[in-house]
Amino acid sequence: MKSTWDIFCTVVDNYGDIGVTWRLARQLVAEQGLAVRLWVDDLEAFVRLCPEADAGAAQQWQAGVDVRHWPSQWQPVVPGDVVIGAFGCRLPADYIEALRLRARPALWLNLEYLSAEDWVEGCHGLASPQANGLRTLFFFPGFTDKTGGLLREGTLLARRAAFEADPTARTAFLGGLGVQVEEGARLLSLFAYENAQLGTWLDALVEDSQPSHLLVPDGRILADVRQWLGEPGLSVGAVRRKGALTVQILPFVSQDDYDRLLWACDFNAVRGEDSFVRAQWAGKPLLWHIYVQDENAHWEKLEAFLKLYRQGLSEKAGDALVELWRAWNMDRDMGAAWRGVLEHWPQLQAHARQWSAAQAARPDLATTLVQFYRNWL
């Protein structure tokens, strides 16, 4: 009899939390053959990622996953064999009581946010005893062998390779979004939080000797794009040209199409956690907009990843990459930082590919979760 898994997700930042848990739930069903219930408190956000879903359904099946609305008034259910509370969300009190009364103990995991900080390895797998006699275990995704790895479907890199090997696939995909890229233009994607330095980057692209085509999926950064262009009413489908830069506003796309968008581009600016990981699997140079925390606590997390990611780059290329990421995340001028990165473009391209391959040599997050459960039994 296959094990049953419950995954709980509170949507905090629009799409990051549900993006990770939805990918994980699908993979556990498709590749591990598990019975998975995904509890989501905001189905409107879920529908943006899974357009065929019903935002008003209390229960529905999507990609083999039993998707449940997490109601404010909890209704009793039999807890799963494995329970995952994603990103510190609080499970319903009645569900926890049902866990306590369960004849055979369940494995209760806290799936934590992704980080490259040194302390993560020491905390991965640690237990946290609860007052009611239960205990939870911390499970950390990560970039090293002493963590839980990254979300990666078994076919992901093969699908990327097939897409890249077929120029007509790229042309057809972009054409379906209304994108036509001029010969020799660099194709960029931008999915980010609000950023006061966007204008200094766009100004540099305008003045560049090589044309750039910037694709902006509908999202929070769009307000800054409108301000830079001086068009408050700019909407999905708009295409504008200034100097060497073409800016095009895209609709919000499904997760699978977002992967293809990342593969199709030469450079990807991403945000949060889910798109950050997918951009790494794209194997292209990237720029991460990290989620802002009080007292700039997120800077330590940023620096920890940069320390790891720059390994293998020359000193000058590594410094240029670090300066770009710091400028984007620390409110510094992006113009000079972008020009500095362009001086090392071929090396950064090769490095992004090598990083993706090195991470893919490690077990993925879904696999490590299942193995962790088997070892726990």
C-alpha cells in the first residue's frame, strides 16, 4: 500500500510558496507513485500557476494531486503518513490533534526556505519536540550533499536539451507569445519585485551596442516598467522600443511555459525561490532578486549563495557577477554593473551551464524526501 502525504501551503508572497509546493506535489505523484493531498489557503494564486484549476472548488484533482482548499473552519480528515508544513505555516490545531491520536506515528516535516548559509547543513534533519508529545523535523533544500537538494523533475534537463536542439521549438514557443526577436538581439526575461534601480539597468540596455529584447511577464515589476516608459496604462501585449532596447509585456504564464521562457532567453532576472531554482536549471546567466527581510537580513542569504555560486569563475568575472547582484538587491546603480558583466559574458554562460550540471548530479528534493521517510520508518 502506497504511503499518503499531506502538504500544507499558506500563500504568503503570491506565487513562491504555492509554486514550490505544487511542483513538489506533482513530482511526488508522477515519479514516486505517492498519494498526495495539497492543502492551499488561496486557490486564486494556485489557478495562476495551474490555469485549468477551479478557484472555487473545495476538492479537485490536478495532475494526479488531490488539491484541497484549506478552509478557515477546518473539517476533520485522517492525517497522512507524511505531513509537510511548508515554509513555517501553522497546521490546523484539530489536524495536529488527529496526528497525536494516530495509531501509527506520522513523519511531520517542516520544509524550510532555500538557503546556502553554512548553518543549514547542521540544522537539516534536526528534531523539534512539541509540547503535546509529537515532534517535527526540519528539512532544508540546498546546494550541497548535506542538505535536501533542489526541486528537479527527472525529465527536466532532457526536456531542456530537446527544446534547445530544435530551433523551431523556440521560434514556435516565442511566436505563441507574440514575440519576434530581431537577428542578433539578446533575449532577456524579467520577473522581479519592485526595484528602484530598474531604470538604471534599462538605460544601460538602451545605450548598448547590441540590441536587447526584454520580456516582462505580468507581475509586480510592471509598475516600474510603466514608470520608466512614462506609460501608466501599459498592459499585457504592449511592445515598446527605445534605442537598442525592445520591451515587451507578456501574460503571466503556467509553470511549464515559464520553464520554456527561461530556456528561450539568454539571461534571466528572477525573484524569490521557485523562479530562482528554475533559472538555475535553465543553465543561463541569471540575476536573483531576493525577497526582502527586515533589517536587510536577506543580504546574508544573498552573500552565502554568491560565495558558493562564484566558485570556478575567474576573480574578475566573479567580482562582476557579485557587483551586479549587489546593485540589484542593495539599491545601487545597475548601469556600470551590467556593463561589467558583459565583459565576461562567455565565461558566465559556460559557468551557468556547469553549475546546472553540478547541481543535477545531486539527488533532487522529492527523491531525498522519500528516502528520508524510508530511513525514518
